[in-house]
Amino acid sequence: MDNATVGKHPCPECGGDLQWNASKQALACPYCGTVVPWSPAQEAQGTAVVELDLARALAEHPSEQRGYGGDAERREVQCRSCKAISVFVDGKVAQRCEFCGSPSIIAHESLGDAITPQSVLPFKFSDGQVRDAIRKWYGTRWFAPNRLKTAALTDTLKGVYLPYWTFDAHVAARWRAEAGYYYYETESYIENGQRRTREVRRVRWEPASGALQHFFDDELVPGTVGVHAGLLEQIGQFPTTTDLKAYSPEFVRGWLVERYQVDLRRASELNTESMQQQTRQLCANDVPGDTHRNLQVQADYSGRTFKHILVPVWLVSYTYGSRNFQVLANGYTGQIAGERPYSWVKIFFAALAALIVAVIVFGLFGGQR
């Protein structure tokens, strides 16, 4: 597989390496502040976002580590605690894990079979916008300890590019099932010595079958282990079908990048399981009638392709007590999700107050009966 990277973009004023600036939505020099608008014409020929054949990639193991930044200086460290591998491109290597805060990080040697990203979704929300949003989020956590706002400072906010896999596939499926149609009958019964009637729902079962054609487009599978999976689901989707850009080191230079640890083979297996579940649900939706049973699906998946991409996330990681908590913000949509500790003192007094109110209300209205 060809490496979809391009060379450095020097600053026209001072010669420094340009980096992606989320607030300006352009390339900017971190040294003199010069802003250079980014356009697709600046990308070298052959760096377009392309889909790669999955079967071929699984059969052919890449024999060379291509790197995340062309000729950029690249370092990797791995956390012994959460196992996340961080990639630093032309940037200072952190002394603590950016994901869990552990100081137990060691140098990590790049593996020769690593697949490098072909495309990237650049940051759209700046750190200032996200800091304000996270402060508001903290303010709505009524049962959080009072010390939370100081324990989870927004100055620990880090912009991280997370590894993801996307998969495309055509599915041709045939299904068989028993379709159930509701109907009602009147039946008699005895209650307290009196004969009564009621309507009872019955089901009439009939054989049914059909076919389904569907295209799965950019089904996402996370390759990260550093970010808590439940939070990723809560910050929403990334618009990878429309807004991806061909990978260029300018987008990641100066940002933290996590190297994937869910490899292509495992990611494709997870994708297969997801497609099978979705295909079964699509077939179930096609079964006529009011309900169904004994659904059998035979599906054939063809034209499977994939991309290895990087998506933007803002991350706050902090320790409260003995636990590590994370707050995430989608770097493209701004949607926030987070974890936080609970103050059992606040919960106790809130429950006590609710109990007192209930007793008062019962005393006022219960005594009038």
C-alpha cells in the first residue's frame, strides 16, 4: 500500500513547519503566526482519499513502517498502565500518559507491519471553544464533588488524533421467516360468578421470504485503547464519508496521535459482526405482518474495502481518589461526554430533603382524607 503523505510545508515568512490551526481552519506557523489557507490543490498528486482492498491487505503484510509524518521526526511511547501507544510528530514527548495520567511510560519501537493512516479529519473546534463547553458541562454535574472543578482542570485539555478504521461492503442477502398477523377473538370467562367476555389477541403465522441489497459505507471501528469506549459512543459520529482529507503531516504536527492497537484483522472481524447484526435487522424490517419468528438470513458480503484514518478528539484526563476519569469532546462537532465521581454526601442530603418533602406533603394532604 502506498503511503498517503506529502512533504513539509514551510512558512513563507520564517521557514518554520506549518501546522493545522483549528480556530483558523488553515495552516499556521507556530513560530511567527503566519496563516496560509489550505486548499486541495496544495496536496501532491496521488494523495487523494482512497479505499483499499481488504482481502488483499489481509493477505499481504506491509513490510515497511512508513511513519506518520513523511520525513518528520517521530517518537512513540507506550503506557504500561492503559497500554496506549502515543505518537509524537516533531513535538515534545510527554512524561506522563496523556490518556490515564500514569507516569509509567516507556519508549516503544515501531513495528514493521504497522499500517499508516491514509486520511485524516482535521480539528474544527478550537481549544478555547472546547474549554468553555467543558466548564459549562462541569457546572451541570449537580452531584459531583465540589473539588471536581479544581481536580479536573481544563488546562489539562489535549488535542488527540485517534486511530479508526472505516469499512465499505456490498451485501446481498436472502431471508426466510414466519410472518405473524394479529387478529382478535372474543372469549367468555367467569368472574365473581358472572359470565363476561373479552377480546384476546391471536397470531396467524404464514411463511415469508425475500431478498435484500444494501451498501455499508464507512462503517467505523475504533482502533484506540487509550480512550474509554463508552465515551466514544456518546460523542457522536465523525463525518468520514464527506469531510476526510488526504493524510498530510501538517495536520498532525504538534498534536498527539495515538497509534492503533486494534489491528486491521481484528477490526475487520468486529466490522463483520456489526454488519451481520445490521443485515439481520434490515431483513427483519422487511418481514411483512405484525411480528415474526424463526428468521433465517443468508448473506454474502463483497467488494470489502477499508481505510485507516485519524479523527480529532479533545481529551481531559484526571485522577480523583484512586480512579482515572476522562472527558471527551468531538473535535469536529463539539459534542461532549464525560465521566465524573459522585459526592455521596450531596446525594444523601438530596435524598433526605426529598424524603422530608414527601413526609410534609403526605401530612398535609393525607390528613384531609
